[in-house]
Amino acid sequence: MHDLAMAMPHVQRVEGTRGRPVYQVGGRSFVFFRNPRPDAADPVTGERYPDVIVFWVGSEADKEALVADERSPFFTTPHFRGHPSVLLREAHVGRLDYDELAEIVQDAWLARASPRRARTWLAAHGLSTSD
């Protein structure tokens, strides 16, 4: 995941709180490793998940598509209601194949990159803004 984030253009990795990585494009976070919080906890034990990753998404529809599928490892919490992002536990990254993980990282980058950078990246990969 780290290599995928760093492979995107104009990315900077900064340390967030507690030294957890934050990946930014143009000073805007697109993927970050969240500190344990009470809104993301084991439903049986109440123990806070120590391994939550936040990925920006392009729209509420994109978010819904990712979290509505019961087979998907992505989730959200009430804290993120209305926020254009999805959550994933590091422990569940293995449920995604490489291409799926690459797509979520790329989409997160596209959601936060400037329009010019996004157009340039899409054109370089033979994609249009409508893909």
C-alpha cells in the first residue's frame, strides 16, 4: 500500500500524529493511517481498532458502492458521515488483490489531486475523466 501511494506523482509522505503515515498530493491528504478512535472498535470487546486506514473517494456514490457490498472489507462509521472517504483495517488489506488495492489508492489520489494533475495522470494512462 505504501509503495502504491508513493508511486503516484507529486506525493509526499508526512508523519501524522503518533508517527502514523499520511500521504498527500499538493498538501492534501488522500490516504492516512488513523489513530485508534472510539468510533471504530470491535463490536464484541469494544477494543479500538489500532489499524484503520482512511482513503478519500471521489463521491458519495463511490463511497456507498464500496461500503454497501457485504463482501467488501471497506467500512465507514458515523464519525465519517458526509465525509468523502472509506475506511479499511490494515488486517484486512489481504482481502484485496493488488489491482483492487492499486485502484483504491489511485482513486484516492485522483479525488485529492488538482484537476490539472488528475487530467495529466489520466491522459498518461490512456484514461479519460469519464472513466
